[in-house]
Amino acid sequence: MNIHFISIGGSAMHNLAIALSKKGFAITGSDDVIHEPSKSRLEKYSLLPKEFGWFPEKINLNLDVVILGMHAKKDNPELLKAQELGLKIYSYPEFLFEQSKDKTRVVIGGSHGKTTITSMILHVMHYHEKEVDFMVGAQLEGFETMVHLTEENDFTVLEGDEYLSSPIDLRPKFHLYKPNIALLSGIAWDHINVFPTFENYVEQFEIFINSITNGGILVYNEEDEIVKELVEASTSAIKKYPYKTPDYFIKNGITYLNTPEGDLPLEVFGEHNLQNLAGAKWICQHMGIDEDDFYEAIASFKGASKRLEKIAENSSTVIFKDFAHSPSKVAATTKAVKEQYTERTVLVCLELHTYSSLNAKFLSEYKGALDTADKAVVFYSPDAIAIKKLNTVSKEQIAAAFEREDLIIYTNPAEFKTFLLNQNLENTALLLMSSGNYGGLDFEEVKSLV
């Protein structure tokens, strides 16, 4: 099969391209810009375009399929040519469904925890040498790619993102997978550029529940009131399995899970991660893993990349990097670090980087999100606001939104870097939360503080 990727450089797209090339498909692709690590990984598999840009001449009748990424625009010249020729154009999730329609599809949905729960499931399967197909939103230890597709595996485990499928298919990705087994971790308003009201956002999860196949299974977090309400109101012919935070305790900086086999020390911590673990356990059991086998495997799970990832540590200092940006994730991650390191100063540096987080109308959602930090810093770049064509946000608006009088606010990357590198981190847990890099911060330099 000859497949062409329009916008091959994205994290998901380049991983899918590599997975398909391993299956023996002939892969070509285009993009106007490709950053690391996508660039090196595409180069390794001889998939990196010779030159960047869009080239309609690459689109011809020899192509069996065109896969369209979100980075491309509706007027993309390659897309227009593919439409003109009547070629089969798939969005990323559409193609994944096509590859898994004869398998048992396990889809992990929710505003938060999707990547971690999917990663936990894959870690357990990998530990017990159970082969499954998958798509996950982070690089995992022991896995070469974030996408794996085969002909023979019975299960496909998919991270179910609620963002849009492609520029010409404005359905949320997770509406396309039609799960046999699904999980809902929680609902907290996000992606306000696409879902302008909370009600509109919640409706997408209702549609997701209704997309589960008849007789299918839904595992859900009963501690999330909105999820609980949606699931209990659903009249779909599905089986429902609730989960909640399991019993645990923290001793000498280590979180222990109470299990029928005794107290189990974990590599991960935080109430939200334990909640994720409870959901992952149910899913693994529905995939044929016994409870005791799950516990044996999960003890060695260190977390997904950039999800409360420990990047440096010595006897008195620990530094974490986290992808958190939505208010609920920021609050949960900050609380988790403080609970784990009660005797240390918890310094949290949050970068407001996404469209939602920089939107003046959305800022009030961050009220109290940093309250559990001993010292809190917010960084945002006026340039990022200009690029996203949003209204200017002032320091006063940020301060008012978080409702924390001692909040430190930076808008200049150099000033923030100077502040951070001059901190005395003795007896400190430093948490860096961002989906960006604080205007060019070198994380290797930050690691040297330990």
C-alpha cells in the first residue's frame, strides 16, 4: 500500500508513519517544519522529506491513501490536489479505526490522565509479554514508537483524545473509534477554542459514551461528579464498572498501595495517579490480566514521559517536569507533590502556554490551582499571546485569576531563567509545569542545580 502523510512531522503522525513503514507499506510525507525528536526519528527510518514545504506533485493516482494531520490547513495545496483526484483521505483517528475495526478496541478517554492510564495498561501488558496494538500520547520506556499496529494482535489500546480529527473533519478524535471497552477518567473544561462553552465540551463525552458498541464495557471514575452523572444517565446497552481512589499511605517519601497481597511500594505518587491506577487495573482485568499480576507489574511503572517525570534528584532536592496546563491538572499535580514532600519547600513554576490557558475569559478557571505550593511562579510570553491572536493579558489579570497574593509573575524569559537558576533548592521539590519551554529554557541547565 502506498500512503502519503500531509503533515508528517507531528508527534502522532510521525509515529504512525514509522509504524506503517515497519509493516512494509510505502510511506511518503510532507511538512513545512519538522522539529526534534520527530526529525531524527523520521531520518532514522528514511522517511524524512528531502525538503520542507508542500508539493502537489507528490499527490498522484498511485497513492492508495492520504493521511491528513491537524497541522495542515483546509487550503493546503497537497490536500486540494488529493481532493481533486478523488483519493481516499483519512484523518489520523479514522485510519487507526480502519486498522483496528476487526480487533477489540480499548479506548481511554477523559480530560486528564489519558496518557498515564494508557501507559499503565501498556506497561502491564509488556511486563507480562502480552502483545497488543496501541496508540499512546507519550514516549514510553521499553517501547520504540508511540504507535504499534499488527495483523495478529487481538486488542488495540487507543488514547482517546477529544480534540478535532482533521481540518476537514471537525469531529473529536475519540468519536471515531467505536470502543468495545472504554474508560472515562474525568471531565474538566479544556480546548475552549474548539468547545466555547462547558456544556458543549461535556456533550462530546456523552457522544463518546453512546459510541461504545452494544454489550460493551465502560469503566469510569465515580469520584468525578460530571462523569458519574453522564454514565448513570446513559441508557446505552453497556456494562458499567466504577472505580475510585484506592487506599494508600506515604512513608519516607514513598507511596504504598494497600492490596490483598500486602502494602505495595510504588514508583508513582499523587491521588490522581492512584485514581489512574485503579482505572487501569479494571481495564487490564477486562483484557485478561489477574489482579495480583496487575499489582506485580504496576510496582515498576515509573510514569509516562513529561507526566510528573523526575528529571533530577539528590538527597535534599528533587526536580519534576510535567505537561500539566489545564486548571484541574495543575491543581492535582501541585497537590500530589506537596503531599509526597510535606517536609520540603514545594516551588511550582507554571507556564501558561496553550490557547485556553492564555485566554482572558478562561483564566478564572485557575482560581486556587496553585494554593498547595509553598512558592508559586507563573510565566507567560506576550509573544505567544500575539501569535495565537488573543487579547492582551496583564499581570494584574493573572494575579486576580489565581487569587494568590504572593504569586510571582514573569513575562520575560531571561528574567524567569535568572530567577530560577538563582534559587537555593536545598530541601526543595521543584515542579516545572508546561507544554512549552518557558521561552527557551534549557532543562539540562536546570538539572545542574541539583
